[in-house]
Amino acid sequence: MKYLITIILFCLTCQLQAQSVPSVTERIRQYEQEIAEGQVDEIKMLKNYIDLISLYRTIDMGKSHSYFRQAVAYAQEKGQLEWESSYWRRMAEVYYDHGKIDSSFYCIDQAIALIEGKGYDYEQCANYQVQGTAFFQGHEYEKALEAYLKALELNEKDKTQKIAAQKNTLNNIGIESSTYAKIAEIYAELLNYDQAIDYLLRAKKIMEDNPTERIAFVYFTIELNGMLAEIYTITKQPDQALPLLEKSYEMAVEKELLPEVILGLCRLSHFYATERKDYHQALTFAREAEKEAGKTQRPDLISAADRSMMIAHFGLKEYTAARHYAEKALANTDPDDWENNQDVYGHLILFHALSGDVKQAEVYLGKYNEAVAKLSDTNLHNSLQEMEVKYDVKKKELEIVRQQAEIDRHQTKQYIYLGGLIAAGILLLLFIYIASLRSKRNRALAETNATKDKFFSIISHDLKNPAIAQRDALQQLITHAGEWDADSLAQYYKELLQSADGQVELLYNLLNWAQVQTGRMPYNPTAFDIVMELRSDILLTKNLADRKGVSLDLRMPDTLVLTGDRNMLTTVVRNLLTNAVKFTEKGGRITLGIEPEESGGYIISVADTGTGMNREQIESLFHIDRRPSRAGTAGEPGSGLGLVVCKELIEKHGSALCLESVKGKGSRFWFAI
């Protein structure tokens, strides 16, 4: 799930000026001239370097790197250790923006090591925040949480020292609040919405208890309210969400923050359209957003307002007006903004299909499929990159072994000449060892290569199937739009949703599997209450089961503390529950059980009364190259990859995923922990 919120690192420490700001080009020219002339003082030089690294980050990465090297050399010359750490951190952000993940982690590690234990608590706090964000973006949530907690600890230490010295602590307050918000994002990604709300409310209280006119704090408060409103909406608490959206809008109006006013109006319009189905009120907010956006001449804001107008008119069945704003939104949307463009393309397909313009509908169908493919490529890019790195490392290891074997062979010859029979015996043993080691390395490389090939095979075959299903359903809709009634149209909408669900499921399983293969999902056992952690997954499963007419039985204690990897175990149980719903027919039953076993551990099991499997299906179930992809009893799509991921995650706990299944009578999966 994607969130609309992006909390900019340390945005709360920035002082935004009320007067007009020079353009990026003018600022770059000024800073470069001051550095070349060398007439400014030391602090101004240090600041100029860090600004140039940042300003060039999206323009010319080569120049960012060049000024980074100059900056580090200058800081070392002046003995400015704290600034040197800042340069390493800023370069870590540049590398991350350009997808160079390994280089990014190297730089932030250097920044942390440079000032570790030397009293630069505030600067080190910033380093850990950047590290936490990098781990978060790489889906390493436990490491991200650890980094954020270190940042909080250092921030509290620095704040205590400032209070004792009677210094201003406003920046520390901002960092504390923003870090709580980042931790909330972690829990939201893990679908633990109760914890996410708790941390967001902590952040909100800090801001309310420390009112300030600093504009960066106002921006953050608006963003914070938006994130909290989004989670309240997801958890079906719209009455909690609406006041937050209204408050954010009022703050933006009061401070005359025109971009935030426009986005606030768009959020309110979307809320009334999707949650209240009050399309007239949604249109009122959208019209105001359109009027205000026209004052800015900013395409992104104009496009956002146009999309709000499109959705409101579509809800009112004013299709001509909706189509007009859809086409207008496309004209103002970045061609690479695939997520927003996909939404607009989907509406345009419907508009042209309903009007009988099959040819134009097919044009937008092609654009829609392209957007789907681009989004899939973006989601998988990082995982594929990590797989390539692992493959290259294996090849390098094999080459090192070969070179070492060559060196050892020459040395052994010398021993033969000098030592006679004894040296000959040593040579024989050495060759045996080298052959064994080479064979082992070759097997490891072959397995890695085979795994990589299988992974690309899954992507090339399985990712295209949901897109083809969407295309076929939309093609039928285009061809028969003028002939079908509402029930027929609803059936094809359902097929489109099922296909999209299958694609989302496959993407999540691919990403999880890739993380396991590349070692980016380490095994981190802790003591935790598994019953509490499974609550959100149980609720989601119950909703799915209720819609399908399937009952869900729970046979487990109210609370149970186990030791294991929290993320891995909840991922396994969630996959097993989802599969059980998928392959159980209406009137069936699913049972989630957690029961003690004789050895002192516990058995976690998921049983169903569904379709079951024959021997051939069972034997191929956990093999990635023989994945038995099957549709569910209601036509739900499946990839067959989820159980492969579950098996590997359970094996990391020193256990095994077991099953028993009878064709036509159901299945039971279980593991000991």
C-alpha cells in the first residue's frame, strides 16, 4: 500500500524565508563564485559546499560528487568533523535518489562512524534518521525502527543538554515529532494501524504542546494531519478523518500557503466523493481547488484539481464534463507519473466505451496497460537490482577461488622440488581440497544462476497475465458497452478488480521472496505477542471470508508471547489465511489454531474445508520452478509463489512448513515454533 505522505528529512529544522527566493541557477552561480574567490568566512564556505551537493543532486550527479570530494577535503583541512559527517550524509541521500543503494549505505555508515561517541549528538541523530529512512524504503522495517529509536535517544540527550544550558530546543521538539511519524509509517506498512495511530497521536500532541509560528512546523502539522486522516479512512473511521482534513485546510488558509490550500481542497473533495458519496459537495471543493490552482500556473496543482473535478463529475454521471477534465488532467500531468495517469486512463476508457467510440477507447486501453507495466517495473526494480548484485558477487567469489588455487598450485610445485615424497602428499591433498572447494563454488553459482533465471521467468510470464486479463475484460466492455445492462457491466468490473488483486498479490510475494534471496530480510528473533500482532490480519481475513460466505474459527489463547521474527511469522500466517479463503467455497470453514505441543513449543495451523490437492499438486507445491498456480473457488487469481516464500521464512526459524490435504475435502498447513 502506498501512502500520500512523504516526510522530508529534517524539514522541521529549515528556516523558510518570507521574501522571494533566488532561482536554483542563481544560487548555484553565487555559491560557486564564492568558493572560487575564497573571500567568504569558513562557516559560509562549509555551508556553500553542502548547498551545492544538494542543489546538483537532481541536475548533475557528477557535480554533486565533485563538490562532495572538495567539501570533505576542506572540512578535514579545517578540522570540522561535524561538517564532514554532514557531507557524507548528504551524499548518501544523493546516491539513494539515483538508485545506488550500496553506495548510499556506505556513505551513511561513514557518516555515523566518523562522529560515533564524540559528542555530536544532534548531528548523529540526523545520520540515524537518514539510515532509518533508507532501511524503510528497502522494506527492512526492523532495522529502520532500530535506527529511528537511536535517533530519538540521541535527540533526547541533546535536548537535555540544551535545557541545562538554557538553549532553544525547538529543533529537538521537531525531530522528536517527525521521528514518531516515521515510526508510524513503519507500523502502517505492516498493517498494524493501532500502533501507527498511537505514534501519530504522540507526534500530534508534541506539536500541539509546543505552538510556534515557524513555517516548517506548520507544513509538518498539515502533513501529519493528512497521514492520520488517511489511516482513519483506511480503518473505516471517516468521522475521525474529516475534522483532521478540515483543520489542515484551515491552517493552510490562515498561513496563506496556496499549494497546501489547493491540496487540502482536493483531499476534501476526494473524501466526500469516496466516503460520503456526496458528489455535489465534492464538486464544490473541486471547483474551489480549480480556481485557486489557476493562480499558481503549476501543472502538478492544476492536474490535482482537474482529477478532483473528473471524479466528482463522474459520480454525478456528468460524463461529458468528466471526460473534459480527464483530458485536461493528462495535459498537466508528468508523463512519468504513472500512478495518476493510470487513474485518468481508466476513466477515459469508460467514457469512450460508454459513448461508443471503440477506437479511442482502445487507444487509452493501450496507455492504461503501459502504465500498469511501468508501475510493476518500478515496484520490482530494487529487488531485481539486488538479485543482480548477488549473482555478480557469486561470480567474483568463484574467480577469487580460481586465482587462489593458481597461487597455491605454484607454491606446491616448489614444495615438491624441495620436499620429495612428503611435499607430493601435501600437493595431492591440496588439489583434492581445491577441487572440492571449486565444485562447491560452482554448485553455488549454478544454483544462484538457476534461481535468477527462474525469477525472471516468473516475472516474464506471471506479471503479464493479470494485465492481459484486464485488457480482455476492458476489450469486452468497449465492444459491448452500448448493449449491456448494469449487472453485466458490474460483472466485468469485478473481473478487473480480481485481476488487479492477483497482480498486487504477486508483486508482494515477489518482493518478499527477492528480499529473502538477497539477504535483505534478516532473521531477527524477539519475544512478542503473536496474538496481538495477528489481530489486523485476522480482521482482514474475516472481511474477505464474510464476503465469500465462509466462516472463520479461532482456536487460540487471548495472548501468547513467542520468540521468533515478528515480520516473518505474521507474513506466513497472513499468506496461509489468504490462501485458505481463496480455495474454500461458500458455506465452508477456515480454522486458525495456536496450540501447545508436547516439546514445550506451539503448533500454529491453518485448516480449511476447501478444494484440497492431489499428490501431484502437493509434490510440486514448494518448488519455484513447478509452482502450481491455480484460480480460487470464486475465480481469484493466484501465483503459487506465496507458499514458496512461507516455506523459506519458516525454515529460517529452524522449523518446517507441513501440510496434509485431501482432494475435495480441504487442506491443513502447520508449523512448530
